[in-house]
Amino acid sequence: MRAKPLKLLKNLVGRFPPRNERRKTLSRLEHILGYSFKDIRLLETALSHSSYVNDSNHPEIGDYERLEFLGDSVLDMLVSEYLYRSFSTDDEGELTRKKSAIVSRQSLALKGKSLGLGDYILYAKDAFPPRNRGKDTIISNSLEAIIGAVYLDDGPKAARKFVYRNFFKQGHADLRFESLQEAKNQLLHYTQVQFHCQPNYRIVETTGPEHSKQFHCEVSVREKVVGRGVGLNKKEVEKRAAQQALSQLPKIEASE
């Protein structure tokens, strides 16, 4: 009788169970992640950087690189599926842009930090001098490895549930755009998912002399003004209004 593919893959990583103290630590992380592993060795492997494995007395654990490879593909597929189903009017370019924002190294590192992964990953203390240079990369890689570990532990349904729980809150992708240029795109995404509508921008006033006009813009969601912007360029004030709306909408939702 041929072994199942998932079982064969499992046998290639994490062959020995973690020690008792480490097991208690991993249990705390499982609670944070919202997932309990059937095979805790998979989680142990997903948290083990090669520097730790090479320098420790436990080379049998194996590092997270193989799981990271798998998790990267699983995450890419699940995020693509989510965006395809959620944004039926987006073309390929727009879907690609949104996916890139979600699965970028920076976003994964921020997500991993929010889960506290840095406190659980095993790596050599002197692996990234000075000032832990490269630790963000370790965190993002380990998070992908955890996704791969969940997939191996209980299959695609469990992986989908894990990704949706940790990457999408109430259907809202955890997108992070730092530039003003991306503010309008993020607001559009937020309102489409949360309110099933698009923001409406309107120039409500123009002030100043002809050669130096200032435009005043308001952006509304469901006919409610949620942001304002002022500037010398119509496109720029729309972006400023969107930026303010992004900071105000969560507060408005919480108060309703």
C-alpha cells in the first residue's frame, strides 16, 4: 500500500518531539496562532533557523527552509483565491498588486511580529550582528514555514482556515501601504470589503488666488464624510483625504 503524499512529506521534517519545557512554550504559541498541531514536531521545525540547528546539539530537528518553501506556495495560492473571490471587477494587474502587498516580506514580518513569533524562533544569538540585522527576514520566513506546517499537519482546509484567520480580519485583508500614493488604493480595498461600496471623492471648496488655488476635498463612505484633504493639486488632496479616512474609519466603526 502506497503512503499518502502528506505523510511522506511529514517524515522529511522534525523527527523528534521537543523537550517538555519547550513543549509548554509551543503550547502558548499554538493558542496565539489559533491552531493546535497534531504533530508538534512540525511547529518546532518551522521555528528553527539553520543557525540554531547547525550550532545546537539537536541537528535532528531540521531547519525551517523546506517548510518555508511549501508555505510560500500555499500562502500565495490562498491569498490569490481570496482576492479572486472578493474582487470580481479587478483585472489581473490590480489583483497582483493587492497580493504583493499582502505577501511581501515586510508585511509578513509585521504579521509575524504581531503574533510574537520573535519570542519563539530558535536561532544562534550571534547569527545577525549587529542589532539583530536580518531578524525580520527570519520572522517572515518562519511564518511561511508555519503555514507549510499547518498544511502538512491537517491538509488544505486547515491551512485555508489558518491563513484566513490570521491574514484576513472580518474579511479585510491586512494591507499596509506606507506611502501617500497608496492611500486611495487601500481605502478602496477597505470600503469594498467592509461596506461593499466605493469611496466618493468631492471637491467642496476652492480658495486662494488663481495662480495658487487650494483645493478642499471630502471623501465619503455611504454618504458619510470620513476624511478631508487640502492642497494645490486635486489628485493630491484626494490622497490626503483617503489617508485621513483610513485613520478615522476604525474609530467610527468602533463607536457605532
